[in-house]
Amino acid sequence: MKIESIKFFARFLKKYIAHEALLLILMLLGSVAALASPFVLKIIIDDVFPSGSFTLLLQVLAVYFGICILRLVITYATTYLFEWVSNHLMKDMRLSLFSHLIRLPLGFFDKEKTGDVIHRVNSEVNSIQNILTGTVIRIINSLCTLLGLTVMLCILNLKLFLISLTVFPFIYINTRYYQPKIHQNIKRGRLKDSEILSYLMERFRNIKLLKSYMSYGYEEKKLHGLIDEQIDINIKNVRLSSMTRTISMLLSLLVPIVILLIGGMDVMAGAMSIGVLVAFIQYTNRLFEPMRDLMGLYFDMVRAGVSMDRVYEVILLSTEKSGKVESVLEKVVGGDLELSGVHFSYDNTPVLKDINIIFRQGKKYALIGESGCGKSTIINLLCKFYAPDRGTIKLSGRDSGTFDLETWRSNLNLVTQDNHLFHDTIKSNIIYAKENATNNELITACAWSKIDTHISKMENGYESIIGDQGVTLSGGQRQRIAIARSVLKSGGIILLDEATSAIDSETEKEIIENLFRVNTGKTIILVSHRLSAIRNVDEIICIREGRIAETGSHDQLMEKKGYY
């Protein structure tokens, strides 16, 4: 567990420090009340019974009953307050981590498994929340309980107390011996949990592929192996933690035996009363409970420490650079878009080489070329999903790096062949671009994208649930919904990356014409392999092996008889 990660997560507690203090006070009061029971028993044995006073017995029992009622009230209040703080703290941490994650560069998500990211937001945060609320307070409470028990034992018989202390150095040595092994094994367990989650997410996301190849046995065998590895890690963890607990408890069990031996001789010699010995034994037995708690809490802290380090690794990653504009309210809706001397590589593999393009405001462009030539990479760079290795991207003569990220992307309207739909209603997916869109705007957008007739045939219309990634729809319907969503978004530049690849040529032509008509004055950049989609643009830019091969209108390029 790193000091930096502890400091970072401790900041979440500041908001609830008063609640945490109250929770600690209540737990300490409960522990103090619990200390009364053995002392009451001593009083009854040594004072009440010898006096023969029934009235005194009733008085002592009445006080004891009152203490028990107080403990119940404190227990209820403690449980409620603990859950309240835990849930609010967990919400704050999850929101903070989620907010950071969605602002990380796209390259992070290209390399990380989705399951591992989700595991950190969910399971790891749960572990951290436990240590910040319950674990730390329970440790303090257990230590205070041990202190209270120590005081009572010293009051009752100092000699017996000093004898009982001899076992604790051995308990400490035992714990320290197993600590590094337990920590390493818990870390392996966390990684295996996230690996299994990633595996399951991938398989369910590609369930059609799994079914088409009938690879049930192969996948079952693979999951079987992963779970076996997880079981081995968990069993080893149980073995290690049980071993250290068992040894510690065995050492602790020697204490009451020694006390009964020495204390019994003192009682028989008249040096100690029976009440004192009974109370001392009861207090000694109660030493085991906070000790067991501390042992269990120690393992919780080790687990939480691993979780803190794993989450803090993500927190340390830099988010997307926002630019230097002072106000995020600035909006640039027009101007020429220029790429100058742009080079870009994926994992040291060159993709774009010296790209120089000027997209004039209000003009229509098409990027064409073989698969993998760099067309979509240009779109990604324009959206600032990635940064060029060299060269500049400018809008209205201003370097893209000087724009606030929100300002820059608010001027871009991207539609890709991946669609990116949510498991929600058609309406919710479309108005994602504009939450306050009117019904008239919604209907108009659907008409432009030619999805309105399909929606009208559905039983629930715009309220129809489309499933994960729109699985209940055809590929063409999914693309039309994505296009309808883009129509609602304002922005001076429209980017269509194979956005109509799943739509028939005739409908595609109508949709493209509609987009040209509704977006008059806006710059439109198409990426397509279809002649019907690109032949009416103002300029076609041919990309070949990461370089611009030739440019011109359809007619001009046909006359050249070149690469186009």
C-alpha cells in the first residue's frame, strides 16, 4: 500500500469527517458499555451475595439492564450511520473514478481490457470504501477496547496481566512472517478476478461468433481453466490467512489456562477473591474478540491496499489535454479545417505520412482508399481522439491545441459504422445529442435519416427498447438512428466514417442528399467505399499507404485515369 494512494483516498473522508467522528464515539461508547458486564458479575459475587440483600441485587441488575438497553440503542445508531457513510463515500469515489476514466485518452481503452476497467470501478472501489469507513474505525475501536480491557485487568490484578502479555510478541512475529505472502497472493487474486470478468464480457459481446462456430466446448474449457486458477489462488489465500489466524489464536488460548493455574492458586491461598478471578477470566476472554477483529481487519487492509494501488495507477494517468482557452463557453461553428505536415503512428507503425489537406468551410469532401490506408485515422485525429506525432491541425487558422476540448468537439459531428447505441429506447438514443430536443426536432431528424417509417411500424414506437448496441435492429436501422442523432447535434463540421455502409445504395443516396441539404454551409467529410456516396462531393481525397495520392472532383479524377 503506497502512501500516495492512501493520501489520495483519505481526501474523500473530509466531507464525512463529522459523521466518522460520531460513528467512532458511538462505537467507543458501545465498547465501554460492554466492559461493564464482567465487573457487574464481580460485584454480585464478592459484594451482593455475601450481603444477602435482595434489594441490592435488584438495584445492580437494574443498572446492568439499563446498560444493555443503551448498548442496543448504540448498536442500531452505529449500524445506520455506518451504512449511510459507506454508501455516500462509495458513490463519491465511483463518480470521481468514472469521471477520470472517461476523460482518459482513447489509447488507454485501446490497450486495457474493459473488464479490468469495470472491475476497478466496482469491486476495487468497494474494497477501498470498506477500509475508509468501517476498517479504520473498527481498528481504532478494537485498540480502544483493548486499552479498556488492559486498564480493567491492571485494576483487578497487575501480576496476572503482566503474565498474559508474554504471548503477544509471538503473535506479532507470526503476523509479520505471513504478511508479504498474503499481500502477493491477494494481488494475484485481484488480477485473476478482472481477467475472468473481461473474458465473460468479450464472450457475451461476441455471442453470435461463438454460436456460429459452435465453440461451446472450447469456451467452457477455457473458462474452466480460468476458474481453476482463481480457485487455486483463493484456496492459497485461505490457507495463508487461516494459518496465521490459527497460530495466533493458539497462542492466545494459552493465556486463560495460565491465568486459571496461577490465579487458582492465589484464590486457594486467600490472596485473591473468586469474583476477581471470574472477572479477570471474562475480561481475558474478551481480549480475543478485538484481537480476532484486528487480525481480520489486517487482511481487509491488505486487500484494500492492493485495490488502492490498482485504482491509483489509473488516477495517475493524464487525462486528455484540454487546451488553453480560458472559457469553455466559446463556440467556433465555422472556418476552414487544415491538416499541415501531419504524421501519425500506431505503436511505432507509421500510418499517416506528411498529410496536407485544407477542408474549406461549407464544402463537401470524401476520403477514399484501400482498407487500412489511414482514412479513419484522419477522422480520429480531427476529433482529437489521438494527437499527431508531428504536424498541426488548425480551425479558422487557430491551432487545435489552443482550443478547449469541449469547444473543439462541440463543433464536430461524428457518425461511424460502429453506431455506438445504448441499451435504451430509440428516443433516448437519438436525443443523446440534445437532451432538451423537442418532439418536432426528434421527428424531423428521423425523417432526414429515413428511420421514421421503421419506427412507426414498431409496437412501442420511439419508446421501443433496442437492446445492447441495438441488437434488435438491423445494421441499416442502427446506422439510421445514429445519423438521426447526429442531425440533432449542432456543429460546423460533419464527419461520416462509413456511416451508411449497412444501408442499400438507393436509401444511402437519399440520406446523403438530405444531409447535404439540411447542413448547408457546414463542412462535410465522408469516408466511404461506395461511388454513389461520394460522386457528388466537391472534392475527393485519395489516400494510399498513408499518403495523399491525388485529389479532385469525380469527373476530374476520372479524366486523370490515375489511382482513383
